Amino acid sequence: MSTETRELHRIIRASVRDMLDAYRIQAQAGPVSDQALEGIIFRAEHGVLQSLAPFPRAQRAALLPSVVRLLLASFLEDVAGAGGAGHAQ
């Protein structure tokens, strides 16, 4: 895995973790408003999109399926618990 790929993975995982942490903190005070949820998602989205900005347009388009997969995998790992409990590695 190249250094660029590792950095992209790190940024995506961190964005997902930060998004879920922010949601959990907001939810402790009660229901999360639509506006607060949009803000949480926007902050996570911004980090991911900024990490793709240096790539040419065609390469960003080619990376999209991998980015979506990594976002979903990071989300599931965090929701499942520390280290992705229940996931055979």
C-alpha cells in the first residue's frame, strides 16, 4: 500500500470516528436535530473531500468506490466496537 493510500485510509477512518463521536456526544443531551446532524456529516465529509482534492478528476472518480467501501467499513468497525468485534481478520 502506498503512502498516499495509507494517508487516505487514515483520514477516512478518523473522519468516521470523529463523526460518530460527535453524534454520540450530541445524542447524550437528547434527540439530535436535523441541523446538528447535517453539521456533523458536513465536517466528516469535508475532511474526506479535502483528502481527495490533490488527485486529478479522473483519479478521484476511480477512487470513489474504494472511498465508499472504506467509509462503510470504518463505520461498521466503530459501531461493532473496539477493533471491529465480531469480524474475523
